[in-house]
Amino acid sequence: MGFAEYKNLDLVEINRSVLDKWKAEKCFENTLKAREGAKKYIFFEGPPSANGMPGIHHVMARAIKDAFCRFKTQSGYLVQRKAGWDTHGLPVELGVEKMLGITKEDIGKKISVDDYNSACRKEVMKYTKEWVSLTERIGYWVDMDNPYITYDNKYIETLWHLLKDIYGKGLLYKGYTIQPYSPAAGTGLSSHELNQPGCYRDVKDTTVVGQFKIKNPKAEMARWGTPYFLAWTTTPWTLPSNVALCVGPKIDYVAVQTYNAYTGEKMTAVLAKSLLYAHFNRKAEELALEDYKPGDKLVPFKVVAEYKGPELVGMEYEQLIPWVKPVSVDEKGKWSDASQKAFRIIPGDYVTTEDGTGIVHIAPTFGADDAFVAKAAGIPSLFMINKSGETRPMVDLTGKFYMMDELDEEFVKQCVDVELYKEYEGKWVKNAYDPQFTVNKVYDEKAAAAAETLDVVICLMMKGANKAFKIEKHTHNYPHCWRTDKPVLYYPLDSWFIRTTAVQDELIALNKTINWKPESTGTGRFGKWLENLQDWNLSRSRYWGTPLPIWRTEDKKEEMCIGSAGELYNELEKSVAAGFMASNPLKDKGFVPGDFSKENYEKIDLHRPYVDGYILVSPSGQPMKRELDLIDVWFDSGAMPFAQEGLENLGKPQFGQTADFIAEGVDQTRGWFFTLHAISTMVNKKVAYKTVLSNGLVLDKVGNKMSKRLGNAVDPFKALDEYGADSLRWYMLTNAQPWDNLKFDFAGVDEVKRKFFGTLYNTYSFFALYSNVDGFDNKAPQVPVENRPEIDRWIISYLNSLIKDVKACYEDYDVTTAGRKIQDFVCDHLSNWYVRLNRKRFWGGSMTEDKLAAYQTLYSCLETVAILAAPIAPFFMERLFLDLNAVSGMHPENSVHLVLMPEVEEKYIDKDLEERMALAQLSSSMILALRRKVNIKVRQPLAKIIIPVLDPKIQEQFEKVKNLVLGEVNVKEVEFITNTEGLITKKIKPNFKTLGKKYGKMMKDIAAAFAQFSQSDITQIEMSDAYKFALPAGEVILEKEDYEITSEDMPGWLVATEGKLTVAMDITITDSLRKEGVARELVNRIQNLRKSKDFEVTDKIEVKIEEREDIAESLQEFSDYVCGQTLCGGIELVGKLESADEIEWADDEVLRISIKLLNL
């Protein structure tokens, strides 16, 4: 049996055939069985949602995870990988609403909650088959047969258990606070949801500087026109809810006599002194106030007084937009007019003079800071009273001003100016919320942006009423809902919170123990997030999700947090006994507490609407109903270290265990990474994961975000059909570090396929071809390494260094460098150097020890590469390993993924040998580049190269590889010189980037010094790792990175410099050299003809050539050489050939030549 040979490289077919083998032989399962009893390596899979198709970015994310899990398996660990599905939450609900053609308001009316949730349950698993297919095809080994699913009852009850734990520690509370709220989604958002990438966007809105008429002005404020406080806002729609103005205690303010530019009315404006010229033109400062005429471009102004912030505190102003009076509500729910407590100046430390006027408009119902300072100052909020007697902001939950028919009639009568307000009731505060701009659930953002906004309407109203000082467009950063892409509001919500701020110190301390890849994400994005942590808004006003397991009495004085289905069962029994429930619904379904079987839990449903109807009994005997909210879907996924195990494993090591490794996209930094960290810290007081790798975005080739709308999204299935998984994985993991954004380009995938896999395939094909000819099977005793030629010892040394480096990279979670090192080894060292220089050792003749050593060396290299690269390219390396092992039988394992990573054999590492071979490669590369520069082919011999000796070690090393280099570059001799002056001219340029950082203002003098460096100075700089020289401003130390040295060509010579190595090449071609070059070209053409005619490598031939002067002259001197190289019995030059092959020759001419087998 010989080594398998192939007609061509087909990565797609390899992908298919290997996948078939894995499935048939249960290879993944076998890797787990093989490691039973071994030390565990814990990995957590972040759950995707199967209600959307997987994208090309999922290939990258899953390839990263798979690579390290495979490596750890090959390192002897048991690596269990459980898949998961994220099945709850807003994305699913919005998709179902779109599919059914309904809105949130229709649920419970046009469709029952039960039917709606059934649709969600079905929709969320819609693309499961596609996800499973992609996962298999990219070679991501994870248990898809037994996944954790977040909608499972066992999963939900574990979430309840964790919430009860958190509740018992006093970390779960209900609060009425200002929170991010998405009118488009109909629910509040947590701070980590709002901080997902892309949520904050630059938008251009209409802004206004409002004029707030002062009721009790200071004397100097009242001497010129009407006195006003000026306050700026980017959200004019909040001005009807204004109840106070806020000034900075340390800010200086001024009173300015001027005119309103729109109405021409006299006025005295109060604003921050440092912002005076942001609102007034300096050129108008000298103009007389009395000379102003309405319509003048320059509006005169005059500062008449200055104040400290505290001097303004307590001053009063008239309500800017008096549609609704503020009210206060007592403990019994009775409301009363609170206007007398509002509309005054209050202090606030958060006020700045970065923009605006230095006076902040306060609307407590729409801003957290506003609510805080207003409450501290005793300022009431401006609330509406609805028909149920509840306080509500002026804007309803859908994002429009309340309709008056929804309000309490007495409240409207006493507190609403009906004539003013009726023009604005029902108007949308942002066009994005207006249904007319969303057709079939598709939001027409352009149409919404083009239409007139409520902000514009309010500003124009203010302008006409002399209440607007300045109206202009302004670009600012505004938050948007992460799922609807529409703007959010800051809104007062009655929500349940997790008091994460109570464990902030522990979260920060534990974060410092986590190995972040890259480190900057942990210290920067994640670390800063923890330092500015807010309490976690847990509750969601939706239908499809994990119900909040809290039951409360009507008076809210008693409450209970349920921690399991079994506990709920027992509490329902008590409720039945108390007469609140006719029967126990769980008992009716046949549920048995303590039975953790799948069948038992499938009898019940812990979702809405079922649990909503369960009435429990309080300790005092009062009925308790469940709080109707769901919990944040991010809690679902963040709890998976516990919930994937279920309560049957409560108290066991695997329940809430710490992962050794997790990896997801950088967008999870404030999502899954945070919720994992927070829950584990609160419940277990330990980290959820030891190492975390956050991968960047996958963009299109020009750096744009991929989207179906832009038509630049890459279909991963089509990509796999064309390129196979290995080329995609190798490209994505080695092109750039995973945490950097990847500009995905199929040209790069093509290059990987050709350069790496093509080179490795060709190397194996060469090995298989000659091994099968010689009957090599690698079963003979190994030739001792010390007895092998130096070139073998070099590649074996390099191979062992590669093993050490690659394993270290994998251990450091640096898959990119690991892959690059493997690729460099295969392409630059194994194929382009070792195989190419040793081809003749594999040709013809008997199996000598030298030939056997060459085969054994190449086999070891191929097998080791297959094992080392298997985590990144699992299919191709599986095929390569199996093809090698099928003949040699070196390993009992039937998969490369069962084979342990090779151990480093330090005794074979010879760094001096590696260095001098690297010198041979570098010098050869430089000389070949010089040849290309003047278009001299390698087959044309040259006479000489000169190498200046800057480092004696370089000469010593070069002497040992001299013959190798000269043969490689086809040069006759090398000469070493110690003095280059007068022979080679070098130039030195400063690296302003590196030097500028070090020496700053000295750069001008440094640049002048560089210009004065002599050839001797440059030589000294080259020879030194840190060259010092003095300047008047101080000493300068030049390191290698601080300069670039180039060499100038000499007449008849070409010169190249790289690092400490300089090479000069004599490009003079003598007549003798020219003839030898022709002979070498002739050998090349004859060999190509032999190959095209499928002659065996041992076949002898006869050659006839149509006579040419250059060939005739060359053969006079080099006939024996040509015949020896081509196994030619003789070459006959003839005047004309009747039947011949025409081949390309020099200067675009044609050479007619005939070759035939020699009849012996």
C-alpha cells in the first residue's frame, strides 16, 4: 500500500469526505471517550439565537473557540463542549410581531398571550438546521445533540433559584427611576444593552436656546427690556415638562443687555460668562445698543453684571410652556397643584460650560440627572394623572403626548390648559415612533428624517412667542435601541433592579484576575464599565421570556421570591388550602417535585400566561399575585454556568463552575461577558471565566459593516461551497489578531488556499510520488539525526523550535501567531528551501542512508505540521495525517485530533545552525531581489558578490553556508571586506515617528545630525544596538527602530542592505558566463519537454536542435553539463527540423527542438 496521490487540490472535497468520516466514526465523541478521567478543561459556549440565519462572522467566532478546544484536547485534557440556544427576548418577539402583522398592544387583544408565546417558541428555533449545518461544515466540534435551551423549564427554574439567592442577599429591589426605554420595543433597557456597539449614534436634531422669563430679577437685570435665563436643549419636546433650571456652584455668570434676534425685542440675558461668545458675536460688542434696528446682522450686547452660581439659586421664572401644571401626590394618592414649588433656580455639580449656556433645563421625568437634582432641591416633577389615578409623564409609553381623554377629568380641569395643549396631544415626540414611517414592520428612516419633527414645531411656536433666543441644527450622540434601531427615551419606570453597585468592588477586583485577550479590553472597555457601574435594570414589560419569580400582596407590604418549580408547587398547595386557588395547576399536570427527568418538566410550562394566574398566599394569609414583568434576556445567558447543569446538580462541582476559556465578539463585552461576571460574583463570589477572548467585527473588504441592505454581506454557505472550511478558518484566524476588525476579502482566502494549502499539498504530493516509487513506508529504523546531513539537522532543529513556539502561542491564546509560524515554516523553510535544495536526494538510485534520511526527515515535518495545524485547519490536517499514517502505522489513533501535541526534543535544537541557515536564506533572498531589479535570470551565472563584514559572527556563519548560497543564487564566488569606504555608499534616514516620541523638541537638531553622519558614523551605527551621540540639548541614543539605512548602487554593481547584512553583486556578464547561462536555459527547456511528454525520470533521451549561434557556442564548452543534467545521450545541431516542438527562447524568439527516447 502506497501513500495516497491526488490529481489536484480540492479542499471542498476534503471537507466533505472528512466530515463523512467524522460522522460515521463519531470522532468527536471518541475524543471525549479517549480523555475520560483526564484533567478537565472547562469551556462555555455563548448561546446564539436560531431565529436568524448564521453569518460569516459566526464562522470566525466559532473557529476561534474550536481551535483552542481542539488544542487542549490534543494536549491531553477532557474538553466537554455543550451547545446552547438563546431563545427568549426582544429579537424573537419583534420578529414574531412582524410575521403576524401585530404590535405589542395587540397581544392579549387580537391574539392571546398563549398563542403569541407559542409562535415565539416555534420561531426561535426556525433556523436550527442551518445553524447545525454551518457548525458541522466549519468543523466546530460542540455537542449539538444535548444543548441547553433557555426556554426549557429546568433552565428557567435554575434562573429562579439564582434570583432567589440574589434576592436573599438583599440585592434585588423595586424602584421607580429614570431608565432607558424603547417606545418602539415597548420595554425598558438595561445600561449594558444600551452600551452595545452601535447603540450610540451621531444624529442631527433641531435645538433651541430657550428664554425663561425671570419673575424676581436683580436690579441690574431689569434695566433693559425683559430679563431672561437662557437654557439650551437638544430635545425641545421635553420643554413642556420643564420645572427648574440648574446652575453650577463654581461657574461665573453674566447679565447681558441685548435684543432678541428674531423679534427685535429688548432683553437682558443671563448665561455663563465663559460661553458669552458662543452666543454673541465679538464684532458686535462695541456697537451701541440704541443703534440697533430689527433685521441687522450684528446684534449689539453689553455685559452689565457678573454673578457666582450660588447668587442665582432660588430665583424664580415663569413656566416656559404652560400647558400642564406640576402636581404633587401624597401617600394616599391624592394630588394637588405644586406650581409654587417649581420654576426656580437650583444648584447642580454636574453642570458644565462645555456647550450650551451653563444653565441646564430640568425635566425630571425625562432625565436621571434631572430627577436627582430636582428631588434634592424639593422640585416636583411634571406628571399627568390618568383615569386610574396613576402619575404618568407627559409622553406615553408609545412615544407621543398623552391624549386628554386618557387623563383624569378633574386633573384636566384644574391643571391642563386645554386650548394650548389640544394642538399637541397625540403628537409623536420623535418621527421614528410614528407608525406612518414603519410599513410592514420596515422603518423608513429617510422619510422620517425628511418630515417635520415635533421639535421643529415647538421651536417655531417658541420663536413666535419670543421664547426662543437661538434655533439651530446640532449633531450630537444619541442612544438607540439595540434591536429596533430607533431612538430611546429616558423615562420613569417602575422596575426591578439588581443592586450590582453593592458588589462593584468585588467585580472590579475579580476582573483583575481574568486573562483578557487583548488585555486592553479588560482594563479599558470592560474595566471602565465596571468603574461606572449602575444597578442592573432587570425587568422587562414583554411576554416571551423568563417570568420574574416574585409574588406580592396588593398593598406591596409582603412579597415572596420563588426559587424552583418544586417550591412553586408547595406554595400552590398552601394557596389551595387557603382557598385562593381551586387546585394546584402543577399537580393537575402530573408534575412531581424532586423528579428532574425531562419528561416530568415537559408536563408544565413556567412561561406567561400560566404563571400569571398562580395566586400564592403570604405569611399573613393575604393573596399574592406575580409581578407581571419578565427578566432581562441577558440574565438567561449569563446564568448558563448554573442553568445548563440544572438544579439536579445543585451542590456539585459542575454547578456554577468557572470556565477556563470563553470567546465571543467584542460586542459581548458589556453583554454576556458582563452578565456572566456579575452573576458569578454575586452568587459564588468568584470569576465565571479565567480567560476570555473577544473577537472583532467582520467587515467587508473596504471596511464597511456587512448588511443585506448594502448588498455586501457574505453568505457563509456559499463561501464554504467554493473554498471549504479550512481556507476560511486559516484566513480568518491568521490574517489579523482575532480582536482586530477583519476586512474580509475573498482575494485573501484565495491567497491562503494557494500559498499555504497549495504549498503543503505540493510538498506532500512530491513526498508521496517519490516514496511510492522507492517503496518508502517509514517503517525502517530511523537514521540517527546526528548522522544526517546538515540540511536535515537544520530543518529538524527548526521543526522542534516550531513545536515549542506554536505550543506556547496556543497556550497564550495567540492562534494568529501560531498559524503564521506554521505557514512560514511550510512555505519558506520546508517547501521553498528544504525540499527545493534536496530534490536530487529523492531522485533515482537505491535507498541509501542519505536518501532514507531525506525521506524520514520530510515525513516527520509533514506529520508534525499536520498535528500542530490541526486545531486551525481540522479537515485538511486530518486528511494529511490519515494519508501518512495509513502507510506508516506510526500512530494507533484513527484521527489527528486524538493525537497528542508533539513534545519538543531540545537536544535537536541548534540555534547557531538555524541562525546561519537564516543568514543563507536572507542573503539568497537579497541577491535574487537584486537580480530581479535588473532582470537577470537566476539561470544566468554571475561572477561575484561582496559582503562587508560588520560583525565577525556573520562572516563565520556565512563561510559555513557559502557553497549553499552560491549554488542557490548562481554566483561563482563571495568576497568579504572590512572597509566599505570608497566602495559602498550608505545613507541613513531618521524614523521621525519613534524619535519624535522620545525626543520631541530635539528633533530639528537630530535631523541635522543625521544629515552630517559620515560613512564611518553610519558603519558604527549599524554595528551598535544603541548608538549614542551628544547634542546641545542632551544625549541621544539611537536604537535599531530609530533609523533606516540604505545602500547606493555602484557602477557595474547592485547593492542591498537589510539589518546588519549588506550584499553587493557584480552584474557584469562575461562571454564565458553568458555561454554557461545559455546552457542552463537549455537544460530547463529540455527538462520541461521531458515532463510534458511524461518521460520517466530515469529515461535517457536524444536531442536535436535547429542550429543557433548562441546554443552552438554554449555547447562547445558546456555540452557535457547539458547532457548530464538531462540524461541525454547526445545533442545534434541541424540546419532544419521537419518535426519539432517550438518553445520560447530569448528575446521572444522561438527554439525548435526535438527529443526522443534513446533506444538502447
